Amino acid sequence: MASRVDPGPRAVTFFRRRLRRAGSAARAVGEKAYLKSDLRFWGTSQDSIRATVREFCNANPHLTRVDLRAIARTLYATDVHELRAAAIGVLERERALLDDRDMPWLIALVRKSKTWAYVDWIAPKVIGDVVVRDPRARKRLAVWAKDDDFWVRRAALLAEHDALRAGDGDFALWSRLAASMLDEREFFIRKAIGWVLREVSKKRPELSYAFLRKHRDRVSRLSLLEGAKYLPAPKRRALGLPGEAAWVARAASRRR
């Protein structure tokens, strides 16, 4: 695909034909209700979307940064869930082409997303990859953490999710961003804080524990329970929680 020709309309045609055909009316109704979305749904599975994205990228091996932006912009301009999901899939697959210069339009996609189904995909898999590869991009997270749009703030919290889960990432920076949001009542912010702490605790429990201990008087119950989910019993008790998490008790009960 030549970069001088806008690839956006071609991408819409490609994905529309394949994803609509692979859809299910029953699945469409269920997913639309589950996501509480005003978009149209074709009921195409995530596996089918990913397979079609792979087919598209294999058929277009010379995409550029400019192409990716055009494809994302055009697919997001539609009112179809699967087409927007395909846009994120293409960005994830070709994310190595992106750098700090692309962060403004990537966060613009987050603003337009307005659902965890897209934000939680874009933030760690696309934006997060840029942050890992381009140090300039990390500086934007502190700005996003103060944004009026809570989806942008959630993206700031989740951008380094994958790196932090792997034992890397800038936990000190993440801690400052999360601490600045501890007084928020927004569910998706509280959930994101707990989610990251939970994943960090799997490799570095001392970091998650220290954060929760330091902010015990401010951290929400949701963030606390999620963040302490895998902490050892002594650390859970020190946080005022039962030594055994509820999910452990439920799992043990099912095995009996």
C-alpha cells in the first residue's frame, strides 16, 4: 500500500467485508448491552478481529507512521465497534513504527474511546510500548494524569501496566501519579490503581505493599482489595485485611 494514497478508506472496506460476515446477531446484542455502548455491533469475536488484523497487516507490509494514523482516524470515524477494535489491533501489531510524535493523536483516540474496552487496549499495548522505547513519551504521563477526562487519567495509570507487571517500568513515577488520584471517586480510576498494584505484587510484592501501607488512610476499598489480592498473609493483616483473600477461600471451597 503506497503511503501517498490515504489507506483509511481501503482499510474500512477490507475490515467491513470480513468482520461483518464473521459476526453473530446474538453476540452483537450481548456485547452492546455489556459495554453499554451507543455504537453498532456486528458480534464478531475478538479472535476473528485479531485474525483479520493479521491478514490486513500481512497484505500491507509497508505501512508507515502516517498510514497508521490515517487508518486509525478513518476506522474510528465510523460508528461500528468492530471497526474501532480493528484500528487498535492494527496499531498494536505495527506499534514499533510509532514514537513520541504520535502520542498526541493516540491520546486523542483515548478521548474518543470512552470505554474500557478500547482504553485498556490502547494504553498498555500501544501507548505503553512507545513509552518503553521512547523516553520522551514517559514525560507525557504526568500531564495526562491531571487531565479533566478520566479516561485520559486512566490511560496514564495503565500505560506502564505491562512493563510494571514484568518487573520493569517506572514504579516511582506511577506511584506519584496514582497518589494524586487517590481521592477520586471514579470507579475506573480506583479500579486501575488496584489493577496495577495487583500485577506489580506478583513479582515485587514489597512495592505494592509499601504503596498501600503509605496511603492506607486514603486508598479506596476497591483499590485496596484489588491491590492486596496476592500479597502474603502478614502484609495483608498489616493493612487491616484478612490474611486469606476471599478469592483464595472461594477456590479452596470449590476444590472440596
